[in-house]
Amino acid sequence: MIQKSIPSLFTIGNLMLGMFGIMMAFDGKLSMAAIMVIIAMLLDGLDGRVARALGCESEFGKELDSLSDVVSFGVAPALIMYLTSLQDLSSALGWTVTAIFPVFGALRLARFNVRPGIPGYFVGLPIPAAGGVLATLALFHKDVSAPFMIVATLLLSYLMVSTVKYPNFKKIGLPKKAVVGAPLVIIVAVAVAVVFPEQIAKMIFGLLALYALYGFKHNIDRLTARRRHRRRRRSEDKIYHSKNG
């Protein structure tokens, strides 16, 4: 019974960190708020692997994970972005852009729960990655204009509900013996992040931004290839008709 509860404890930790991030953002501790989102990502990546390692995956755990993700990677990052970059805009614009992100994140999670995926890939940018990019991007608010933040927020929202394929790395499993050491890894990660919150957050931003842009570039390449294929077919059809017309 206790063994079956272990993955859910990681998920509940993810949810609590999301709530801590929201409260820290309201207190003006923006770097630490972003760190809470990043550590929540670590727990989110571990809960499923721990469940598979212990052989105790369940529908309850899956649903709890999705509900936690909406808070930690939807609401919390959107609020951090709003408080840093969007609250000085008109209420209609700032509120709408802020609300779109968690709404699209919830749509992304709902689709993930009911549709079969593609082996080895996520369809659409996973909400933890999108939330991580948004929360850490907000730390650059002094150097980046509000219009750019709006475009970035809307782009991340679109990528979550898009059909762009992203590698899921689920094949990188977690041995059962490693489950015991997982809490130690989390403690070390938290300690390092608390000592160097802004530096760690900005470093993580670079890694997550590259992941998000990978899928965006892949989508552009795919659309370009489709256009070339259509043009080639049209030219071949014209040649065929001119020969047989």
C-alpha cells in the first residue's frame, strides 16, 4: 500500500511547489517563484518513472498528475509573467494573454489523456516545458519589452495545442534501486537552486527554450516540405497535361 502511494507523493509535491511559486510571486520573490516551477518539473519527471519502476501506474495517478500540472505549469508561470511584464498593460489585454496560457495548457493535458500518442514523441509542447520557459523568461522582464513577452506567451500557448512532435525521453527509465536515491537528488537540487536562484533559473531557461524552438523549427520545416511537394506535383501535372493535351 505504501509503495503504491510513493509516485503520488511526488505528484503532490509538484502541486505544492506550484502553489509555493504562486505565493512567492505575490510576495515579489520572482526568482524563487521560477525556481519552484523548475523543481516541480523535476518532481513531475520523476513521478511517472517511479510509478513504472515500482510497477504501480494507475489512472488515479494519471489524473492527479494532470490536475497538478495545470497549477504548477499553467497557473503559476502565467501569474509570474503577469506580475513581471503584463500587469501594466490594459486589463483586457493583460488578463486575456495571462488566462490563455493555462487554458491552452489544460486543453493540451486533456488531449494527452484521451488520445493515443506517437511512440517516442509528445504531440504538442508538454506543459511542464512550456511553463518552465514562461516562468524563467519572466526573469528577463527588465531587458525584454512587454510586446515580446506577449508574443512569447501566445507562441508557447499555441505550441502546446499544436501537432508539433517533441521527443519525450520516456525510454530513459528509472531503476527500482534508484527510487531510494530520488529524494536525495531532489534535496540537492533544491539546495543548489535556493543558493543560486536567478543563475539556475536563467540556465534552465536556455535549455528549455532550445527544446521548445526545436519543435517550432521542425514544424516550419515540415510545412516548407509540404509546400515544395505541392509545387512539384503542380508542375508535374502541368507538364503531363501539356504533353497529353
